[in-house]
Amino acid sequence: MTTLLPAATPSLDLHPWVWYATIGIAIVVFTFDVIWIARNPHRPTTKELTIALSVYVGAAILFGVGMWYYAGSTLAGEYYAGWLTEYSLSVDNLFIFLLIMAKFGVPERFQQFALMIGIIIAIVLRGIFIWLGAAAINNFSWVFYLFGAFLIYTALKVAREGSNEDEDFEQNKLMDIIQRRLPATDVWHGTKLFFREHGKRLATPMFFVILALGTTDLLFALDSIPAIYGLTKEPYIVLVANLFALMGLRQLYFLLGGLLQRLVYLNIGLAVLLAFIGVKLILHALHENELPFLNDGQPFNVPEVPISVSLGAIVVILGVTTAASLWRTKRDSWRSDRGRVGHD
């Protein structure tokens, strides 16, 4: 049987300074954002959001072009596929972020700061997951069996959950423990995480909001990191794709708040996407088989999915999901308006 994957997949051979420079630039960008938002708490205007999001998306696209020029089309395709996947999974995160903001009653002018700190916590936690994932893949190729099975299980779970719009946010156990044991106040004190009252140091609602955002995104990382490792084995590409996806998340939160309610088929689309990558991972694991009790430890003669097919499938899945969702909400709105006219 003819395999769909080229015999040799190119790899990145980067000097350490490339990693240092990338992480350094990310730190500078996020530090500037945090300081500016903390000093100017407000709800961002549509113009402000559009400009910032355009810069982030444009930078992400240009980075892929640069990778195409310096590293070739295969690795550039892996980057674009990973970035689109992380971005689409991040959109699903926004549903939970909206619920968290509503549950804690976060004033609009403080929501930017809470999101920014939560995103930074998520980046640090995802960085740990990326490092652990790379170490596991480099030493145990059979881990792709686990990644693939986990993504298929997650896809089934996501598909059964349906739309998130009517769900309530449920705090994780860590949040419950901290809220019970940490002295706190229910009064907002700007963007401060702690406030001293009558000589006692109290945690403000902002502290718990940020903790909820950060720990919730950690749970999402359990899906997104295995998913992107199903598209590329390069930890650098995984890191950069995650950075660009999370950089624009704050802007998407405010810009797409209303649109999110219209993406009624988002869960189905994400379920199909995760299942597709899960199957791709299992095919790769079979192709690289190192388990002695399967086929006597010999690789299976199965096809692997090339990155061009993966990238095309991701674009089609996301495109169809968005188009079908908007068509459904438009149709329901038309029927609702027609019903009201008929009733009147």
C-alpha cells in the first residue's frame, strides 16, 4: 500500500537564540498589554479591538510566510494548521470566559485586565504542557496512541454536550478549596488582586476571576496540546501557534461576544475536528508502531495523512461549521420574525 506521507519529513534545527528571542518578544508584548490595561481600565472600542486583532492575525500570517520561505511548505503548513486549530479551540474557550465573567459580575472596565492575566497564566501552563509533550513524543512514540484515543473520546464528549450557551459555569475543585480557605472580600478594588482592610490582607474578586480563567484554560490545554501535536512534532511550532492564538483571544472576547451565540454548531465542528486529528494520530502511531504486543512490534502498513490534507480538512470543517451556524441562526430569526408578524 502506498503511504500518503513523504518518506522524510523536514524538521527545524533552530539555534537557542531563536527560542530566547521568541519568548522575549512575547514577554515584552504581554507586559506592555498588562501595564497599559492596568493603568487604563475600560471597555475597548470596536476600532481599538479591530486594529489590535488585525495586527495579531497579520503577524501570525506573516510568520507563516516567513516559515514557508526559510523552512519550506511542509513546516509552514504544519504551522498554519496548528494555528487555525488552536484558534478554533480558543473560540470555544470564550463561551466559558463569558460565563465566568457573568458569574463573578466583573465590571466591563475590568474585564480586559482579568482576561489578560488569565491568558498569561494559560501561556505559562501551556508552555509546561508543550515541554512535557515534546519529551514524551521524543522518548515514546507510542504516546500517539494515547493522544489519539483521548482526542476521539473528547470529540464524542464535546458532540454530546451541544451548545454551551445555556450551560452554567461549574467551578473546579481547586477553586472551591481556595475560596474556602483564603480570606476574601466581595468588594472590587480596581485591578488589585489583594487589598488590606483593618490590617488584614484579603483577596479581591479579581483574584478569583483570574484564578478561574487560568485554571479553566489549563483544562482546555488538555485537548489543544495533544491536538496540535497531531499536526506537527515541532515544539517550536506548537509554542508559536499557541502564542498567536492566545494573543488575539482578548480582542475576540469583546469583538465576537454576540457572534458566539450564533455559532450554534461550533461544538459539532470542534468534535469533528478533534476526531479527525485523533484518527490521524492513531494512524501515525500504527505507522511508527513500537508496541511489541501489536503486530510483533512491527510498523503497520497504513496510510498517514499529509499536512496538506490536514490543513485543507481544518479549513473546510471550520468554514462549514461557521456557514451552517450563521445560516441556522438567520433562518430561526426569520421564522421568529414571521411568527410575530402573523400573530400581530
